[in-house]
Amino acid sequence: MNPTVQKTLSPQRTASKQARQTQLIKATIRSIAKHGLSDTTMAKVAKEAGLSQGIINLHFQSKDRLLVETLRFVADEYKRAWQQALENGGNSSAEKLTAVIEADFGKVVCDRNKLAVWFAFWGESKSRPIYRKICTALDEEYDEMLTRLCADLIREGGYS
């Protein structure tokens, strides 16, 4: 891009691809929380983001792809939250389990808009295989982690 033109563009217009996609995904989260999945449209997301609908099409090509990437975003964020809780939760399994539970109710995960998104996608997962695949993979990984953690807790506590 011509440096002269780039200087006159607003920071919103020159955001990186990743930053723009994140901006659109966060706008989608807000739209789903306000309108639900079925009433979230590209136009509503664009308005929520303060961008044109063409920018959404440029980055995601379709509403379906935008929704899938939004689900992946909140799933990845949730996974990072409980993984970080495990890493920083102390040495004992009891401390780690406490940290994971606290992470489940922390600001990153237990946010009104994100909870609305989770419920919306879970509600649609029976009829949308891609949503089911993403949710199931996350649930299975979380369940495996909890099972290991509880088994460790039993061993450490001398329970049988």
C-alpha cells in the first residue's frame, strides 16, 4: 500500500488480519448474545463491529464459516483457561482441581455473552455436525483431564 494512503487510513482500516478476525468474532459473540444464532446476520455483526459487511465476507466468506470460527474461538479460549489453571494451580491435585473449578467461574469463561454463545451452539449441535464435533472434542478433552485429576487426587489422598 502507498505510504501516503496508509497514513490517512484510520487504525480500524489498517488492523492486521488476525486482529480484524478477532474483532469480527467478538462482534459475533455480542450479536449472538443479543439476537440468538438464527437472528444473527452478517449485517448485524457488521453493525456491531462498526465495519462493512464486505469485510466479514473477505475474512470469513459466509455466515456459517463465521459462526464456526466463533465457536472455535470460545472453545479455544475455554481450553486455554482450564489449561492455565492446571499449570498455575499448585502442586497437589486438590489445588489443581480447585483452580480448574475457579477458572470455570472466572471472568474469561463465565461471561454473560459467552455463556449465551455456548448455550446457542449446544442447542444447535444436534442438527449441525460441525458444532457437535467441536463441542464433543472439547468436552472429551475436559472430561479426560478431570478423570486424570480425580484419579491423582484419590491416589494422593490414600483413598481406594
